[in-house]
Amino acid sequence: MQNPVQTVDTAHFERMLLARKEEIERRLKKIDTDLGTLKSADSAERATEAENDEVLEEFGQVGEEELRAIDAALDRIANGRYGQCMKCGEQISVERLKAVPHTPFCKDCATSI
């Protein structure tokens, strides 16, 4: 069943996405800086630092994935397709876009993936 057409304030979501992108880029820069710092000569401290580096690298990977999703959402805004599910073509609810502004899928399609 097709949902009634909702008006999506793309300018609002574009501002949200750009602000989130800026925040992630700042975090990724800090992660890169932290990963590039000199390590301790103490072997016990080096082991702890190696574990910390693994966590930072994982955060960095998650951030990179979110950046790609944000860039794709910004492209959809530019192409006039923002808010349209990339799988079924139905409209994504405004509530879902507020929760996950970079989502390419409606709730039904996201849960079926």
C-alpha cells in the first residue's frame, strides 16, 4: 500500500547531513592524529596502545562508512531523490529520516536486508 505523499524539507536535512559530516571529519582527523603519535618503549604500555589503536581504527572505519552514506544522501538531495527508498521506490517516512537522515531505505526495506 502506498503511503500518502509527505513533504520533505530537504534543506533542513541537508543542513543536518552537512553538520554531521563536519563532525565526523573532525573526529576522523583526531583519530588519524592519535594513531600517528609515538608509541611508548614500555612493552606493557605498547600492548595497551595497540589495543587502543585497534579501537580507534574501528571507529575510523565506522566513520568512513557513515561519511559515504552521508555523501550518497547529499547526492540524492542534489538529484531530487532524497526521501525515496532506493530499493522499492516508496517514500521514506519523515520520522525515519529524522532518526537516520542518511538512510537510503524505507523501514520495510531496511528490515528485509
